[in-house]
Amino acid sequence: MKFPGRRDKKHYFPVTEKGRKNIAEPRLLSRDVYVVGIDQLLVDIEIEVDDAFLEKYDFPKGQSFLIADDTAEEIYQWSRENNKIRGEFPGGAVGNTLHNFAVLSDASSYALGAIKRQIEVGDYAFKYLSKTSGLVDMTFLQPSEKPMGRALCFITPDHERTFAISKGCMNDLTEEYIPEEVIAKSCALLLSAYTLRSKEESIYGATVKACEFAKKHNVPVVLSLGTSSLVEERLDFLKDFCKKHATILAMNQQEALSFTGIEDPLLALESILETVDMCLLTAGSRGLYVGAYCDKANLRETKDPLMTKSIVNYNAYEYSRSMRKTSCTEPVKVYTHVNPFKGGPMAIKNTNGAGDAALSALLHDISANQYHKEMIPNSPKHDESYLTYSSISQISKYSNRVSFEVLIQSSPRLLKGLPEKEDSLEEAHWSN
């Protein structure tokens, strides 16, 4: 498991062996480890605007919403003429995460979604494919007669992001294009709440069908909450959906507030763990929090100083590994928190994709756990049924570091892997 730095050999297990693969068809070998993600395939177009521009179109700042295709084209042409476009990138929350997962792990993943049937050199569909890691398998994408969806990402001087979505074919995925055999052998099924926005869209039914397959084959479901306005709009539904299908939730602090009504991150985690087995919560300048369950018999005490915030000694068992609540005889909630890596970047070039990057690190750890379990099933690492390979403390550090890498670059996706060695981190960082 290639973390940012070489860990002790007893902790180092590559996710997969590198080698040439047959491009003619996917290979679902018993030793393959991979994740599957359902996404609304989009191209992100970053546009520099001011608050007056958002007010002109009555766009709610900091939120994500749908707009008509002709309005999107009007804004796009104006942006080009006035040199307001900062960049055009392959997007979609799940697409970003799958790409980052591939960069971190050198392991494959499968993307499920809809894409333009007739792809031409230079069009949006071509750009999406050409700028996505080759380890993200597109074999099972559903062809559509519509063009690619576009996400106009308006960036104001305060670095706040506002998304206006032109749908195109992004919601055209149907249940017939959900391959049960692919989900059955996967390490995790990755979803975004965006695909659950409307029951009227075919991608909603496809997402539910995928969740049914995941439940049937005991595959963890990882759900990213998307945006706070969507959580508020679909709160009751999302809570019921999570109780029925989700294993792990990922969100930022605003989404956590909308989901729980609790502003404090630790208390929000405590509440969220009544619904799911694990939660990754990014809190901007306050860092990153992870909450999970572990059986009382398998708790591992921290070697770091005990910390008290809204929960007394909340990090007491942060060296524990995550488990499903149903796998625990005496389930105990465990928490950890890490401050922004290096105190955060001196200058934030882009906040788009930072949360997706953090989640990709968690998925890497989950897949490494599965790989090691298949390779060395009798290892004491697998004396219980764990969700993750590493402690939640280590996962928080890894996710935090990967998120930092996106914050200091201009693209919402990782452009390169992490360095083999971090001079800013002491050796003890890699051993827990």
C-alpha cells in the first residue's frame, strides 16, 4: 500500500502487481482488487467571476444546481470571449475519486455512467477520456446520443466555488448497464448523492440497483454527500437511504451540519455513526476528522497525547482499525482528528476536488486490506472482519496529505503520485 513515504516492510503491501493488460476486454481475476463507482460524467469548466456575476443570474453562492443547456452555452461563450476560463478538466465527484485512486494505488477501477456515443477528437467526451487514468476502466459505460454534461465552476475572489450544471447525458445510465459480476468482486461501491437527486432520472434507479447488488454480495457502499443544499433538499430520503445501503459517508463540515443539525465536527460524527459504520469529515482550515466503530476487544490505545474537545479524550483509541458495527460484539465509537498538512498551503490554487482526493486515500486503504486478506488470509491482521488495513489515525493523515496535494495545484485531480519520502514528517508517522 503505497502511502506518501515508505512504511516499515511489515506494513507494506502493494495493491496489485504492475504488468501489461489486455485492452480488448476487462479481466475480473480473483486476485484483482478494484473499486466500482457510479458517476454523472461531466467536464468541469472553471470560470473566474465576481459576486455581481452570481447575483446577475441569481446563482446561490457555494452551492450546486442545474441550469438549462442554452444558459450554460451563453455563459460559456461569454467566458471565452472575455478570457474568464481558468481551465477545463474531466470532473464529477466519483470520477475524480476513481482517477485519484488509480494514481495512488496503481490499481484498477470501473466507472459506470453514460457518455456520448459518437466521440470525436477534441470534443468534451474525448477530453474526459484522455485526461482520466488508463486504470479507470470505461468498458461498462452506457452510450448516449446526447452530449457530455458540463459543470460550470464559478470561482470568486474568495476562492468559493459555485457549480451550475448543464445535464447533457449525465443522468442517462439505466439499470441494464449495472453489471452485477463487477460489483460482486469489488472492494467497494462508490456513490455520490448527486445521482440520487431525482427519482425521475434513470440514473437514480441504476444507483439503487447497484446498491442492491452490493448488499447481496456484502460489498461496502461509500457515499459522498455532494453539497449542503442537496442534503437539505433530500434530508429525510438521504438518512433513510444511508441506513439501508451506506457503509461509509464522506462529507465536509457544511454537509455534516445539514445532515445532523450539529455544527461541532466531533458531535456530528457521533450522530452520523448512528446511521453508518464510518465517516470521513473534512473541515477546511480545521483539518480532517474520522469516526468509526471498533469492537471493544480489538481497541488499540493511542500513543499520542490524549485530546479533549466536545468529547473527552476523543482520540483515546485512534490507533484502532475500522469495523462494521454488525461485526462487533461490543461496538465502540472511535475518533481521530488531524490538522491541515503543514498548516495548509500558503496559497490555495483550487479547492475543487480536495474532498474527493481525501476519499481516494481511504479507498486505497480499503482495497489494500482486501488485497492483503486474499494474499495472506491467515495473517493476524485478519483475525477479525475489518473495513480498513490501517488505523483511523493513519488514514486521517494519509487523506489529509492527499487533499493538500490537490489544494496546491490547478487541477481537481491528482497530476502525479505522492513523493516516496516526506521530509516534514517524522519516522513515527508511518508506523502506527
